[in-house]
Amino acid sequence: MNKESILKKPAVQALLSSLACIVLGLFAGFIVLTFIDARGAASALFDIIRNFFRYPSAPVALKYFGNTIVKTAPLLMCSLSILFAYKVGLFNIGVAGQYAFGTGLALFAALHWQLPWIVCILLACVGASLLGAISGFLKSYCNVNEVISGIMLNWLSLYTTNMMLTVVKETTSPYTKNIVNVNHSALLPNIGLDKLFNNNQYVTVAIPLAIVLSILVWFVLEKTKFGYELKATGFNKHAAKYCGMKEKRNTILTLIIAGALAGLGAAMFYLTGYEQWQCTQSSVPGMGFNGIAAAFLGGLHPIGAIFSSLFIQHITEGGAYVDKTLYCSQISDLISSIIIYLCGFVLFMKLALNKWLAKRDEAGSSKDAAGTGKGGRS
């Protein structure tokens, strides 16, 4: 197999495009650091890339690696929510609101109703899928773009969650009560995974569950009749309707599933006890929007999303180790945001690569034709 045929493979193109975006993002981050203070630019960028590798002790490094993958699980679920809808021709920008509402229901059930973790997860999925159903219904029957309805629902979900969780807020702070101290049955089981990460109690069943769901999403989309119908509806809903497919039902069902994935991601994170919700929060969680970057960086493939989610969370966590004596505390978020932003250009990179290959093939064909013409005249 020659070099050109390898470059034409979709998987190879997705990998090369993602790597190009990562390199460009890191380079742009380095330029920003240099303009602010050139003395520590190289070391700051290196700290972001290293993350937990900066610890010389293997047990300590493992523990902090555990923290990284704890946040990778919800990010992966948000990216799956984005790509599942995108495969069906929909852009689920409402994933941030679905994530927030899933958080609200999961924590309210855990802290106020004292319910076990499995029930909390189910409530989070049902609540978030309801938001997806609203967007799907408006899209199918009222011709309201899912982006518009999703953005509006994001804010409604955020403030509804804030009001809901005020009931279970700590009296001396704006944060919800610590689930570890209130309802131990609502914590996700760790099934022994904490031992692998130096007794990191936050490493739970959420991580293998997220990987299994990634494989399941790939199987449903690529290997089932149901997935084929969903994608056919996304390509052309009129043709799908002509073929006997229920395009309105498929649209609503797609956003219901996408919403459930986002809600599940929220429950996977907050039911670990790793973090508490701030009831005065004035912006929707960034996890939902980072899921967009993870989905595109992974080539809109469920398996690729596993690795892209891990990478994005890796650099986000690594940004906390930047030298604060040279740079302000927000610089780590800025560098991470630049890299994440450029990850959205993966499809553009693939398009540029295909254009370059097409020009090479055209130039090669012209040269072969010219050589054949000379040989014929001689």
C-alpha cells in the first residue's frame, strides 16, 4: 500500500487533522505566553502538556491521573451527545443545559430525597432527555431550529437548577452539601478502581461505563437498522419520509437520546463527590461546550471521542500547573481555550488535505498522460 492510498483513508485523515489542530493550538498558546512574559513561556507550555507527569513519584502521579479521567467521563458523554445528534444532521447546542439540568436532578434526588445512585442517574437521564424532546418537538412540528431552542433552554435549565439546589445548599456557602457526608448510597461504586489510582476515591464505575457507552453508540449508528434510519433522516428528511421512515419521530428520538447522554454525564461526575454545584452560578457549565470540541477533535467517531476527551481534559487540568508568579491564574484557562477552539477546525483540516490530494492526483494524471502522448508519437 503506497503513501497516497494511506492518506485517503478516513481514519488516517481524521488522525492527521486532529494532530495538526493540536500542534497549531499549542503553538498559538506558546505565542500568547511569549507576549505576556517570554521568560517562562516554554516551561509553562511544557507544564500544561505534562499535567500529572510532572510528579516524580509514580503513586502521586497515578492519583492525579485519576482526577483527570474522573472529569474525562462526563466530557466523553457530552461529546457523544454532540456527535450522536450531528450524525443525524442536528446540532445539539443544548447539551450544556441538559448537562446542568441532569446535575440538578441527580443532586436533588441524592441530597434531598436520599435516593441511591442508580435512581439518581435515571432521573438525570430522564430530565435531560425531556429537554432534548422539547427541542426535537419544536424542530419537527414548529420548524424551530434546534440551535435556537437549545440556547434558550440552556439558560432556563441553569436557573432552574440553581433554584432547585438552593434547597440542599450549605448554610454558609453557595455550594450544595457534600454528598459524601449526606448520602453515601448516592455515590457511584468504585468496584476496586480506586486501588489502581493510589486510593483515589473519585475513580468510579463511571469511567468504564462511559467507554462501554461509546462502543454502544458506535454500534447503534453503524451496525443497526435504527442507526441507518436516523442517519438517513439527517441526510435528507424528505427522502427518508418518501421511503417510509418517520422523520419527525426520528428527529425527536435523536435529541432525546442525545439529552440522556448529557444528563448521564452530569450524574457520572457529581455523584462521585468530586465537586459541589455552586447555586449562584451565572453561566452554563463549560463541560457541554467542551464536548463540541471533543466530538470534532475525535473525528465525529465515538471511539475517537474517547481519546480526544482524554486529551482535552488532560490539557485543561495541566493548565493549573502554570507558574502563577509569571502569569495570572486565568492564563491556564486561556491556553486551554485556545487549544480547544482550534480543535473545532478538524473538518476544515480534512477538507484541506483532500483538496491537496486531489491536486496531486490531477497533476500525476496530467504527467502520465503527457508521457503516454510522447511515447505514442515516438
